Amino acid sequence: MVKRYVFLAISQIFFPFFLVLFFIASIVLLIGIAGVTLVVKMGVLDLAQLFLYSLPGTVFFIIPITFFASCVLGLSRLSYDYELLVFFSLGISPKKILQIFVPVSLLVSIVLLMFSLVMIPLSKSAYSDFVAEKKNKVDINIRPGEFGQKLGDWLVYVDKANHNHYDHLVLFSNDGLSQESFIVAQSGAVNNKGGIFELNLYDGDAYFAQNGEIKKVDFKQMNLKNETGALKMSSYDLINYWKSAFKGDSSQARRFAQAIMTSVFPLVSVFLIPLFGIANPRFHKNMSYIYILSGVGIYFLIMHITSQNAPFLGISLLPVLWLLGSYYLYKRFILKFY
């Protein structure tokens, strides 16, 4: 009965909190995905597919924070409604309440490990392969009469467009054939030849600026080529994907460390739940929100610093020290008085 009562108090906070954060994160995701359509044509179903590929990475960071916050706030609500005091008067100790959270925290950490080590790499690989496949089809989304459109290293403006054929093109780049390049062409077309993206320009002028000099070239036909790249299906091999973290790849080691330390956060913070949530409303103000922000902020700040500088040392020390430190505070401030 106690377990059911505590879970009911937590669920009343967890689901609204999770849905709000998920909605905000979804808006940010959609804005980022919309940027892909500036270059590659995609329909509604394509955007929905990209959205699904992006969800694991988003949900991964929402779950541990939402779970920890809802547990503390649910317990805090019971405290300041004098319901926990009734439990204690009936002989239910803080240890009994802690035992409710340990298996749930363990389950959440296991789920997060599955997200971080399996689902997120797979979804990222599927996302990049999907976009690469669209690019390989050369279904370029260049709209006539609009400025600021980018095609590879080139900013492109066209007057008219008919599928992959364009009239009156203007191209500019400061990373292309020279430091600055400016091309005007009467017509052009794009195609894909064996994984090589090619832009064919006809009847135009090209201007190249370098070292204070401008060179002009008149052309009947100019071909701009760029390799679109092959699909990286090998990233679906999870063992090889994470193996590079142990072979000197600092960026992959950082990702691995952050994945592990974020996943175990609910479990190693289990003693902080009663520490932050249990209080005597007669003598204490409700500071649970400040405690949550402080605890989450400190943990993830240390995680970020250690993952950047000593990722494997951070995996070994941070969870252990955080668990021992929180247990010491729980024993001193909760078990001593309740």
C-alpha cells in the first residue's frame, strides 16, 4: 500500500513534467530537421522519419532528469502534506521508503544504457544514411527567387527552376575554387554520376579573387563536382562503433563517458531522493526545487568536465563518489532524525 501510494504521488508529477519537456524538445527537433529541407527535398513522411530517428537522443536526456525530479517532488509533496509524518508515526522508516526507489532507479538506468549504447548510435546512423541517400538521389531543393540557399560550398540564386534544370544562376563561394568565387550562368543542371554530385553550368562568366587580383573566365560549359559520399552502413556494427573510444578517439571516448555517466545518474542519486524529499514541514521550508537544480547541475557539470579531460577516469570515479557522498548525507540528515 505504501509503495502504491508513493508511486501515485510520483506519477502525478512525472507524466506532466515529461510531456512538457518532450513537447519543447520536439519543437527544437522539428526546427533542426526543417534546416535539412533547405537543400534536400523531403515530404511529410520523410520529415516524420527523421523525427523518429532523432527521438532516442532527445528522450535519453529527458528521462533521467524527469525521473529524479518527479521522485523528489512527489516525496516532498507527501512531506509537506504531513502524510510522510503519518507514515513515520506508524513505524515506516526512511529505509522502507528508500527500498521503493532502488529497483525503479535500477530499471531506469538499465533502460538508459540501452538507449545510450544501442538505440542512439543506431538512430544517428539511420539518420545520416537517410539524408545521404536523399542527397545521392540529387533531389535538390533550390527554389527560384530566394536568396541564401546553399548547395555544397556555394550560395545559389536562380530565376527559374524545372526539376533539376535551372535558368539564370548566380553562385558565390569563399571556400571553392579559390578564396572567393563568383559565377553567373544562363542555365544549369544537376546530376549524380557514380556518387559524384555534378552541377553543369552553361554560357556564363566566372570571377575568381585571390591575393588582391580578380580573374575573369568566359565559358560555354563549366562542371562543378562534389563527392556525395557512400552510405556508412558499418556504423550499425555497435562493437566497432564503440571500439574506437578505446583506441585513442577522444571524441568517441567523450561520448561513451557521457553515455555511461548519464545512464547511471538515476541509480547513483537514489539516496538524494529521500535526502531532498523528506522534510518536517514544521521546521523546514520547501527547498526541493533548489535542491533538484543544484544536484542535477553539479552532477552534469562534473560529468561534462571529466568527459572532456579524463573520460574513463570520470566513469570510474564520478558515479562511485556521487553514490558514497549522497549516502553519507542521507545517513547524517535523514536516518539520524527519522
